[in-house]
Amino acid sequence: MAPALTEAAPEPTHKLSGFSKNVFPDGHKTSGQHPPVYSRLRPYSDFPQHIDGPTVWQAEDYREHPERWTHVFSDEEIAELGKAADDFLASGTPLTGITKALFPLPKLASFFNTVRNEILNGKGFILFKGVPVEEWGLEKSAAAYMGFGSYFGYFTSQNGKGHVLGHVKDLGEDPTQKDKVRIYRTNAKQYFHTDGSDLVGLLCLAKALEGGESDIVSTQHVFNTLQREHPDVVETLVAPDWYFDRKGEVSEGSDPWYRSAVFFLENDPNGSPRVWARLDPNNVTSLARFNSGPDARIPPLSDKQKHALQVLEETCSRLALHMILDPGDIQLLANTHVFHARTAYKDYPPGSVDDKGRPRVRRHLMRLWLATPESEGGWKLVYHDTNEKKRGGIQVNDVPPVCPIDAE
């Protein structure tokens, strides 16, 4: 049953600022996963039939024009990033405490500010190229990447362990164990989804032998297409009767799931609200332990919802822009208005060497989840933490931030 529009806003489950810097070096804690404030949700009848504007794009606009979405770092820019990373590491400050103030980029700062606006209010994606990850090694690459990220948002925790620097790498976990395993820790295909933050960044350290390639699509273009071809699917996706699995990454006193919608209208009654989305299909198809048997606590997916997931995936696939990340590339996306996916991949077998006799490195990407609060230009979301610096992410109790340099 859909929630009443008068339902009260949920209260924050934990304090988010004013912490000891010995535990939370920047003084702020990730807010975590939350249901929406249901009174801020809008019915299907309020959604536009068609969206125009800078956040709408088609793959055809970019497929043959990589210069429109790619920036190759110059030698001068790499030197500035490298010096800032060296200086930061020499300071002894933990990576979890990195901020713009502690990572000065006198020349790049203005450019990054322009890119940030394009990410938030334009097409929502960019590919940077040319970070010398092999020359710099893991620690310096991580410092440079974290410093880079501080110009676009605030680092949020990505899992129950508090990792603010994630590692996308096959750790041998079973992707069929959907209720226990986060898919980024496997080599399985990732269906079109969004991550639990405003922005997501991926720094490629090493490619797979085969696959592991990226597909992205404009959420707004997908919405327009669905409104034209499958309005019934859009109506299903905007209804707040979807359940999302927290996969055991739960704070004390919280339910192991939360109820929400997939498509939303921005919470901007005085403006022209934009359509945005939040979905990971693996987190809505992994709830059988709660929706079957004598102890069922939530309803299973309806036939309409299963159909909506299928049509959404097929539509995203049909409209997507394909890109390949090489070592030294940084892909930066806005989760609000870009869906992304990954093909399944096959790693080099153990003991493999390249044509120079060097050991092959298995596929490895560093990931950032970045928050862009409403008060600093972020989208007006329907959550109670929309103005928090570290809105979204995953936070379990008071687990402090951790920044592992290599994969777990």
C-alpha cells in the first residue's frame, strides 16, 4: 500500500557532525541509506510527459565525438596533481581527512569547478585520461584521486566497513548470493543502476583480459522514451512501493530494508523540478528471505514491477553510450541523472605476464562516492538529509571512515 502523503518525515538515526577528528578527520559522518520523506513524493500525474534541457542527451550526440566528453590531462596538470599528492602524503594527514583546503590546485581548481557544474546540471558525465597510475603506484594514485574528488563533493562511506575509497575488483565472491554479496566485488555483469551517492568516480588501475566495459545512459532520455513507449512502466516506477535491501549493512534499530520509489521529481515546488532516479536492481531482487514463507514481512515483487525492471533494462541498453576505461582514466558520473552498467569480465589467469615479462595485474578500479549537498548546488532530493554534507552513502552505527589503499 502506498504511504499517506501526510506521513511524517523520518528522524535522522545518528548525529552527523561535530565528531572528534581523531575518529572522523573532517568532522562529518556519512548519513547513510534512508527512505524518502513520503510527503515530498509526487504522484505520476505530476510528472511531465517530456523533459528538455541540458541534462537530456542521446548517445548519438557523443558516440563519434569523444572530445565532447573526454579531457586528457596535460603534463602541467599532471604535475600539479602529483605535487599536491606528494605534499599531502608528506604532511602525515590520513587520507580520510583530505579536503580541498589541504589539497591546493591553483590552476586546476577553476577548471574543476566548471566541470562540477556540468556534472551536476549538464550531461552528468566526463572521462579524464592520463593519470600515470603505474608510475605513481597505489598510495600516490590514491592520494591524487582523493584530492581530485574533494573538488567535486564530500566522500561518503561505501559499505558497512566505512570504506571511503572503494576497490572494484573480483574478490572471488559468489554473485548469485544476492542477499549477502555486493556485486562490485565480483566479475559479474552489472545491470543499469545508480550508486548510493550523488556522484560516483572510478579510477582505472588495470583492465581485465576481456570485458568489464562501461555503458552509461541519460536518465532523462530514458524517462522520455518510457513516457512515449511505456507510460504504464513509468507509473509503476514512480510509485513508492519498492523495497530495497540493505544487505546486512544496517545500523542498530533500523530495518534491513527501506521502501521507496525508482523515479522521483526533484523537491522544488517553486521551480521546474527535474526527474531523477535511484535504483540497483540487485537490491530489489534479493529480498526473498523477507517476502516468502510464514514469516514474510514485506510483499514480493509484483508482476508489474518485474515487467518494469525488464523494460527499464532493455530501454537503457538500447539507448546507452559505450566507453572503455584504460589505466589512468577517471570516469565521473552523476547518479541523479545517469544510469550506468558494466559488462561481465574475465581476468588474466594467475601467473600471467605481459610481453615485457612483467606480471599481469588483475582488473582493479578505485571508486569514490561523493555527496553534493543541496546547500552547495546539489539536487533537491526527497530525503531528510538533503542538506547534509555527506548525505547518502552507507553508514553502520558509528563505524569511522577507512581508506584502504589496496582491495579488501
